[in-house]
Amino acid sequence: MNSPPNNLFFCPEPQHHQLAQIAGGDRFVRLQRHFFHASLLALLGGFGVATSRLPAATDAVHIEPSTIFSAKDIPGGGALHLPSLLVTRRGTVLAVCQMRKSSPGDWGHDTDVILRRSQDGGITWGPTQVIFSEAGVNAVNGPLVEVQENGTIILPFTKVPAGGGSMSDWVQSQISIGGGIWIQSSQDEGKTWSRPVETKPSGPTGWVAWANNSSHGVEFPDGRLVIPGMAQRLEPEFGPSHAMQYSACLLLSDDHGRTWHIGAITPYYGTDEVAVTICGDGSLLASIRINNRQPNDLVRLLARSRDRGESFTESSLVDHLSLNDCHAGLTSAREKSWRGERSVIVHSGPQGGNVQQPLDRSHLSLRLSFDDGQSWPVSKLIATPRKDTEYSDVGVAADGTIMCLYGVDTFSKTESRMELVRFNLRSFEIDRSSFN
């Protein structure tokens, strides 16, 4: 293979590169410096994909955040984490998250999956529903996705033994059972849910996979479903001391979510939490967390698929989308104005991190791209700087309103909550003189 340009590195499939030194602990990737200032390859051509429409510049402006879930409502205390936001084809807004019982930590306790529904674009909400609960299980909710043809809502998740105390326990539990996804579905806009059914994604020999946590998936015009996942080698490439060689991946279904297979796998170990969207040119863009970076490496991995999620053909590291090591939100829409329409990609994530405080998850912000992720020229702070905002997900309501669901004070047993903010593009004060 010819050497790629300096600002781009290509992703061989399924060969992987060890970008890391293993330094103990569960999250182990440390990026090599010479990848730090990579930028995304310019996009070419493509075909149109139906996306939600954003309101014109004359519409109403920013709406204050509201609390959707609160730890104060959990008997005995607990915490809320892993937000997922989905707008159905009929306009129902579904907000889903983890309800951690008795402890705010990631592991070592029972965890339920809860949901609230809105039928007016996120203005008012119905009661909280517990859609999965099982004694002795820490349920890790995965990305929501809808089958557009029949309106089926799919919630994938994984079961982790409640006694597990680390990320390693989660990975090893999935390896021990050969990977797999538990799936619940709803035929009535999230009012009721089926009993969970287990399925195991097929894939390359020597790999297992399971659903990633939170966020949402996408559907291509031909009906293919894509959700983020995690993949793991059964036989470590670099020996038994490097057993946790997991990577972010895409899981694909061509039969309305009944069966799944492993698609694109990132070429770097230690990548996990993924947000995906379909761009205006028909490609799939993924924004991916990279764990345990050096303090100066405040970057994310952007990867693009041009074959409906089967492989990543382009990828780069960017240092301005989210200045913290955590999950992000990503969605696509179309902006409408008197000059026409253009595709808009919305990315959410905390901007508070820096060299001195790389774990600062404050300053939750949105970034906008008008060229399918090649550049991100517009930014908007959507949560007060003092808030510890953690993970987020974004969606577009039927009337064009942008919504962001995000966690606040996630690791507080009494103050943890999920907030939702609603707004439109006028809030960004975009200079439309450059509209093209």
C-alpha cells in the first residue's frame, strides 16, 4: 500500500495497529504524538439522504434546559448515565438512560434501563418507565434505532454481572460468552416493550462483538441498520499480557434487526464509545472516543465509511470537537433558508478539558459542520461552565428543533440528573453571507 498523506491515515481491515503503550488499568490507549493534528479528508460527490430539517433563521431562539431524569426520584439514591435520544418517524421523542441503583459508579451494582416519552418535540414528558430490570445485572443500554419501514424501535443492551468491578470485567464477561446483544423492541412508539432476546453478531474469524453503550444508530435508505459496537480478538495479537485489545466497531443488520454482523472496525485498540450519522453525501461519519490519552492529546477519532458501514476508508484525529475523554453526540439535519438548503451535522461534547485538567467535562458545547464533517466552524456553549456535563446525545424534533440530552453530576448519588436543552440555529448567530 502506498503511504497516505501526512494528514490522513487509512484503516486496514481487519489488521490493527497498536498505537499504545500498555500502562495498566482498563483504559490503555496512549496516542503517538505525530497523529495529533490530523485533519479530515475533503469529501467528494455523493447522493442525497433524507434527514430532518432545521428551522429557518426567523424561528424562535434558545429554550432553557429541563430536567428529564433525577437521582432524587431513585429510592435509596443512585445515579443516571448513558443518555440516548431518538426521534421516531412519527415525531415521538424517546429519552433513555441507565438508572444505577445504590451507587454512582460504572460497575458493581444492579442497574436498570429507564425511558421517558415526549409527543410534542421534547416540551412535555410522560412518566418514567423501567423498560429493563433484572436482579444481579448491571444493564448497559446501547444505541436506540428505528426500522423506518414498520416503525419498530430497537433497544440493544448488554448484561454485566452486578458483582463486576471494572471495565475489564465487562470485556471479559463478553469474551467468555462469545459476545452478543440483548434486544428489546417496541411496536407502539416506546409505550410497551418486548421481552429481551439475545443474538450474537457474526464476523471475521477470531473476533466477537457486542453493542456499544448509549447514543443512537442510523438506517440507510435501503433499510440497513447501523449501530455502534465493540469488537475484541479472542486471541490477543500482542500476547496474553495485552488481553484487552478491544476496538470500536459498527454492527450491521439487513433484516430489520433480527440478525447482525460486524462491519467496520477501527484500527486502534482502546477505542470504544461511538456516535454515528449519515452525511449529506451518503457516507457514514463516526465520532469515536479514544481512551487514556496523554494530557496534551485532547483529540477524537473521526472515521468515515463509504460502503454502508462495512469498512472505514478514511480516518483522522481532530483536536477541537471534544476536549475530554468521553462519549459525544452526533446527528444530521438540513438547514432551510431563503437561499435554499444545506446539510448540517451537529456534534455535542464537553470543551472544558485542557493540559492541566484533561478530565474536565464542563463547557458542554455543540459544533456545526456544513461540509459533511470536513470542518466545524460554528460552536455554541449549551450548558453553564460550572456544570459537570458528562455524556450527551443529540437529535432533531419533527418541527426542526435541535435537542441535546446530557448528564449532569453523573457521579453524585444525590444530584445526578439528565437535562434536555432545545434550540435552533438562530441561537448560533451564524453568518449566512457565506451560505452556498
